[in-house]
Amino acid sequence: MQPLIQVEYLVKRYSSRGVLGSGEVVSALNEVSFSVAPGKTLALVGASGSGKSTLALCLACLERSTSGRIWFEGRDIAALDEKQLRAVRPQIQLVFQDPASSLNPRFTALEIVTEPLLVQRKWGTREMHERALALLERIGLSRGMASRRTGEFSGGQRQRLAIARALSLAPKLLILDEALSSLDCSVQAQIANLLLELQSSFVLTYLFITHDLAMAAHLGDEIAVMNRGRIVEQGVPEKVLGAPSHEATRGLVAATPGSIVTPRMPGGL
Ligand SMILES: Nc1ncnc2c1ncn2[C@@H]1O[C@H](COP(=O)(O)OP(=O)(O)OP(=O)(O)O)[C@@H](O)[C@H]1O
Ligand SMILES: [Mg+2]
């Protein structure tokens, strides 16, 4: 099957000013290559500072990569100009860790989900509201909650809202950067199940970034391990976590207590 997204030799360098004004270059991504098939989940793990969020920002076209290619549905989106990117951005959405800071607390749930639709100017008010209300219901918030302000929701409900907002423009790729990390375990499990349901109803492709190896094994069809800006290992969870070949993966596994591999379906993936 043709991948939905295929990344080839992606490089991202940041230049930052040192204390004495000398230019320092940080290689956040170093020839990163991988692909994800439509409807599948790639879980991305790796130590802090290994480049996961930088990769998320480059794929979502919120940061420009330094070199390399990002093939999305057969087009190299790394080579597009700002105007061309406007058509691509709605198709690749990003959900961050902290919904409290990514959602304006004065907005109502309905406004949060309607805002991206307003920007597109494709729908009338009534149709937009209907779409937004249907989506809110789909992610587990009742129509009665639509007029509540986001500041009045719990952390888990806010993260559901952030997911609904990200889905409002019917993206094909959803990047979740530590999106469950600030929630407690039972809420994480509920939202992980919601993500699985949404994936099968809307044929969504996920890049799921996490520090939680058990969650990576639960949600990922494959797991990729990043280390110092490179993907050093990639494969099915049983293989990557059960018989890691790279030292960085062994380090992550050793730092996680208990048994990790919990395949989604009996008999593997
Ligand atoms: N805007 C920036 N300017 C300069 N350096 C940056 C910038 N953003 C990230 N970096 C550097 O790039 C490297 C990768 O950072 P990144 O945030 O992608 O890591 P990460 O894997 O997401 O870490 P974490 O697990 O802590 O979220 C780090 O060395 C970081 O300091
Ligand atoms: Mg990060």
C-alpha cells in the first residue's frame, strides 16, 4: 500500500546564539526516514531532546525543515511555498500535551471546534454548528456541554476538545505530541480508546509521540525510537520492545518497570 506520509533524509538544524554571540548549530533532526501507511499508527518514543517534537512541527508544516523530503499523498510538502501550504495544513493536524494552554479558556466548546471551520470559509453558520455539534458528540461531549467555556472542563474533557478541534477539518494525519501525558491513568486509557475508535471510523493515520512505552505498544502498529535526532530502530512493538537492537531502546525499556508489550489484539498486529 502506498504510504500516506513518507519522510526521506529529513534534516532540521537550529542556529542559536551562544553566550558570546557565536552561532551554535543544533542538529535536531539528522537524516530521518520513515513512512506510515494510511489508517496506521506509528508510535514515536525517545529520550527528552531526541527530536520528537521537532519532527512533529516539521511534518505539520509549522517549522521549515533544513533539507530532505516529506512526501504526503505523493507530494513533497517540504518543497511547497507558504501559499501552497495553506491547502495542505488542514490535512495534517497536531495535538499538544497541555490542552489548558492550547485552548482559549474564554471560548465555548462550540467556538473551539467551529473556529477552524470559520477560517476555511466553506460552510454557512448553521452547517458549521451542526458539524461541530456532531463532532463534540462523537468525542464524548454532549450537545448540552457545547455552550460551556473550555476553562470549565476537566483536563480529560479539554483534551477531547483539542482532538475534536483537530478533527474538525477532516485531516488525514493526526500527530499527537505527548497528548495524553498530562492526564491520569484512567483518563489516558479512555482517550486512547477514543483514538482507536476515531481511527477506525475516519481512517485516520496517527503519529503518536509518547514517553510511555506501554501506551506506544498499545496504540502503535509500529514503534520508532529516536535518539539524538535519528530514528535508530523501528518495527512492531513486540520486536522493538521485546528484543531491542539499539542501546537507546534498551535504555528506555530498562527505565520502564514491569511488562510492557500489550498487543491490541490477541495474536499480535
Ligand atoms: N526553536 C529551537 N531553537 C533551538 N533549538 C531547538 C529549538 N527547538 C528544539 N531545539 C533543540 O532541538 C533538540 C530536539 O528538541 P525536541 O523538542 O524536538 O525534543 P523532544 O524529543 O521533543 O524532547 P521532549 O521529550 O523533552 O519533548 C533539542 O536539543 C532542543 O534543544
Ligand atoms: Mg517534545
